[in-house]
Amino acid sequence: MVDDQTLAIGVGAAGLIDAEAHEILMSSAIPDQRAISLQPIYEVAAKCPLVLANDMQALAIRWMLTHRAEISQDVLLVGFVDGSMGAAMLIEGKPNRGCVMACNELGHTRMPVETDRCYCGQTGCLEVICSTSFLRRNGLPKEHTLQSILSMEERFPSLDRMLELLATGIANSVNFVRPHRLVLVSNLLRYEKFSVPLTRQIRGMLLSELADRVRIDLWDQPAFQSAETAGWAALANLYTDAWEPTTMTTSGDKEKVAAKT
Ligand SMILES: [Zn+2]
């Protein structure tokens, strides 16, 4: 696909990525935990700018670019589906670097409640709380799921408990980061039975000085890991210098750099 018309290439991946070594170190997509090299993609890209991003960070910049948001703002994006959660923090529109490229692991923030064991090895993780298995553990009959009860009139105490814990985890992270915007991303937000109490409780748990200042945006985007999202990360490189490409340096380039210095 790489030709003269290609402006840039975006690569998005879940998990922990070593951007300098061009390797995915760990990801739920590679259960045997061995590092996977991205070098073949860099070799195909050659000198075409290649923007490497964690998939949740790419989703955050996609949201910024498609929702007329101030690109220089701080945004905390929290995405979740039944049993899975990821978050991304952009500071002035840039992904926060940290010691390794990854999303912000809000899903493994732990609460002192009994849950099934998370794939990370612990219990009480927020992403396991936001799941059908947690609702069933708290009395939801087996024939129902998290999504199926959201279109029902009936009230479920297990859902109230889940929403309270989810709001607590998200509100704590907002108080910690104090972003301009909190963006919640989930297909579950289509249901008022879910979105209204969740946002009300999050606001209620924010510091009062923050509650008036932090915007809460809802995005019922259904799919996280799409190729289009990675493409938006590549476009971000054209609109802002906050998303720099990590294009492979060829040996010829290295010689030129050495000659300049
Ligand atoms: Zn976990």
C-alpha cells in the first residue's frame, strides 16, 4: 500500500510497546507473553512517516480531531465494554510518555470487593467490576447480561452497585488528573439507564471546584481497535507536532546525521 501518495502510516496496538526497539512487549492479544517485533512494518514503511501509538491513545486523538475539541487541551478518555477497560491521558494533546508506551491502566485499578480473577492475576480490578460476571456474582439471574438489562424497566441492585464502583474509579482518576475533558467511550452509553446515573455519580464525587470545570463527553463508539483509529494517529502528525513519527532510521541516514554532527 505504500506509494508516492502515502502521507503517513499509523500503527496502533494494545498493550505495552517499546517504541525505540519497535516491539510489542506484552498484550492481551499475545497470551504467551513473548515480545513481537514491529520491524517488518518499519522496513515496508521505509522513509514514509510512521506514527506508532497505543490503541487507546490513538482513540483519544481521534476523538479530539473529530469533535472540534481544542487540540491543546488535557483529555482523559476512558473506554469500556463488558469485562474490558482502557484509558488514555493526553496532556496538551500529547500522549503522556511514561517509561513505556501504553494506555493508562485504569482497568486494573483495584477496589476492595470480591470479583472473579482478572487476567492480570488480581481480583477487584475495575474492568472485572464492569462486567456481567460481577453482576451475576451480586445476584443477577443467569439469563441476563449487562447489556440485556439496560433496555429493561426493572431495577437491578447489582447494576446500582456496579455503577457506584465504576463512578468511584473514574471520579478518582479525574480528581487525580484534573483534565479539561473526560471522554467516556462505550456502546453501553446508548442506554440512559447506564449513562445518566454514571455521569451523575461521577460529578457528585469530583472536587466541587473541578465539577464545574471538567466537561464530560459521551461517545457511544462501539469498536476500540479499528484500523481507522490508527489512521487518525497518523493524521495527528500532520495537524500537530505532538504526534511525531518514529520512522526507521536507515544506515544511510545515520551516516548523514553523523556527518552533520
Ligand atoms: Zn486486572
